Amino acid sequence: MGWMSRRGWWQGVVVATLLGGVKSALASGFALIEQSGSGLGNAYAGGAAVAEDAATLFYNPAGLTRLPAAQLVTTGHLISPSTRFRDGGSAINPRFTGGEVVAGTLYGSDGGEGGEAGAIPNLYYARPVGEEWAWGIGIYVPFGLGTDYERDWVGRYHAIKSQIHTVNIAPALAWRLDQQWSVGASLSAQYIEGELTQAVDLGAMAAALGMATAPANPATDGVSRMTGESWSWGYSVGLLWEPDPGLRLGLAWRSGYDQRLEGERELQVPPSLAGIVASSRIDASATVHLPPSLSLSLYRQCGPWSLMGDVTWTGWGRFQTLVVEGEDGSRHVQQERWEDTMRYSLGVGFATSDTLLLRAGVAYDQSPVASAELRTPRIPDSDRTWLALGLSWQATPGLRLDAGYTHILVADTSIRNHDSTTGHLLLGEFQSDVDVLGLQLTWRLD
């Protein structure tokens, strides 16, 4: 077949589709820290130590022992990312152009607005049992992504549409050892599903067979669509220390998850090439290692003021390879070489009255992507800075409303990525930012 065998071509399509989709997102890597509307206004500073409502189940289950009564917490976050690509010399693989360097932008647009807005819902219930015990259950979304570029953009062989959703169901139990120390743990069942699409350069394939077609031509592009889903188990444990009523230190560990997505890859072929390549479906799977994390948090009450700080390590370094397998027995291992990341945050609160608390916070979030060559346009990850404001209003003795807003400044992101099947080069820079709006209702149930 010339430059690639038929079997190698299909393996490449499956591999490229899966690899592009699991390594992108809003926060560091593709983690979502937006689990609490009350914490959003402080940029989630002090998350493992604040323990002011049932959402502590996610950040530190030991904090459940601080709740004086049963609580139901509902939260929602609206996330609106903006992602635009600026070309810096993208090119078609010279082996398809007789050695001539041809700009990829001659055959594609800049992608338009690639960011895709989404909503993140969360639900928590917690109840104390006597003076020492508390239990709860949480339903939340810890990982996710969403981007959607124009079908003819220059990076279409790397990504067009990317959607990944997760849902965790986590029961938790906490125990107060004495007046200063509490411990807690939760067991979590995680469901993940995804849909990933990208263009396939069938024009290059036909040219390799001696046909009069051109590479990187949107008119002869196929479209590969991958869907998959999986369940896995994880856990979290936490420790809370209260040396005096106005000071708390929290330490929390969340385990990683080993997900094996089982799904189907569909290839759609344009009518002009239907006699050369047939539309098809093939079963495929990918093993994805989602990271653990460790958080150390501080909360200090000083009269009407409250001060918070947090340092969180995320173990993205375990995502070194991605293993992709096809129903035909093929197996591909791609090197990812992601790095562990750190997140630093500071927050402040000021109680203007018994019913109103104002919040503010800043955070710095590292990216796990090691280089421009390893970066993907599915969501172009980069270091980011959070600027947050929020408030809490005790509307009635049994109902509290929290609202928060965060603007995330994302560092300009360079990319130099070769398509794994054709070698076309995507070279340029992404300019991104994110707006997050969060609302939370907390009901006291007794």
C-alpha cells in the first residue's frame, strides 16, 4: 500500500482518536476542582480544612464531624472557556508534497471558538450520629472536558470534538477521636464516558495508492468518531486537627482511578472515496490512569476575618503511557510523559454581619504537559491563575445561599504537534481564558 499498510492505517486511526481525547481539560490536566459553590469564592483555598458544609465530603471527609446537624447541599457551576488558535507555521507533511513545505492553513481555518461551555452539578448529604460519628454521601463530577472546533480547521486531524464526562458516587464515614482530632474516609464508584471526533486524511491515503487526490483536503477527509465508557473504584481519606476553636489544619488523600474504556470507533467516508475505503466500525479500548492527589490546608478565624491556604499535589506523573487495544488484536503504547503538578491557593473571608460573609481568593495551577510537542488541541492545557470573589448569605436559620465567580487567566500555550497517522504539523499558539460561576444552596434538615 506504499507508506502504510491497510491494517496499520486503521490502527493509526483508532490510536489517534483515543490518544487525543484523554489528555485535556479545564483545570490541571483534566481534573475539575469545582465541587463546592461556597469554596469557589475563595479559589478553593483551605478546602481540606474549612469544613463549613457537607461539600467537605469531597475535599476532606473528616470535616463531616464539624457539622452540627443534617445537611443537604446542592451546587451548580457554569464553566465558559474561550479557546482560540493562532497559527505559527502549521504544515502538511512534506512526504505528501514532493518535499515541498506547504502551509497547512491553505487547507484549513483557524478553528473558530474552540471552547465549549458546560455545567457541573453536585449533590451532598451528611448527618451526624451522636457526638462522635457522622456519615454522608456525595454525587459529583471530578474529571471532564469539552472542546469543539470547526470541521475544516487546520488541526482537524488532531481533534474536532472532545467530550468526556465522569460521575462519582461516594458514601463517607467520619469519626471524632477527641476535641482536636477527626478522621474520615469515603469509597467512590466512578463512571466515565466520552465522545471524541477528528478528521482522517483519506486524500493522503488515496494519493499513496496512486490516485489523483491531494492530502489535507477537507473534501476528501473522513471523520473518525470514538465512544467509550467504564466504571472503576477509588477512595479518599482525611485527617482534621483543631488545636483551638479558631484554627484548623486538614490533610486529605484522594486515590487515583484505573479506567479501561470499552467502546466503538466509527469511520465515516465521503462519497468520493467510498470505492476505495469503506465506512466501518471497530471495537476499541483504552486504559487510562487518573491521578491521585494530596492536599494540605489551613483555616484561621480572626474575629470577623477568616484566612485560608492550601497546597495540593496531583500525581499526573503516573500518566506516562496510554495503552490502546483493538478487536483485531492490535496493541499500541504511546508515551505521554506527563508530570506531577502543584496547586497553591490563598483565600480570605469577612463577615459583615451574622448573615453575610464576603469572600475572595487567588490560586496558581500548574500544567502537567511537559512540552509543546506533547500538547493536544483537544483542550490546550497550560499554567493558570485564578481570581475569585464570592459571598454567603444566611437567608433563614435553615437555608444558606452561596455564590461565587472566578476568572481563570491561562498562559498563552504553544503547540508543536505532529498528527500520529499522517505527520501533518500543527504549529502555533492557543489563547485561552475561563469564566466560572457557581451557586450553592445548603439546607439544614433538623
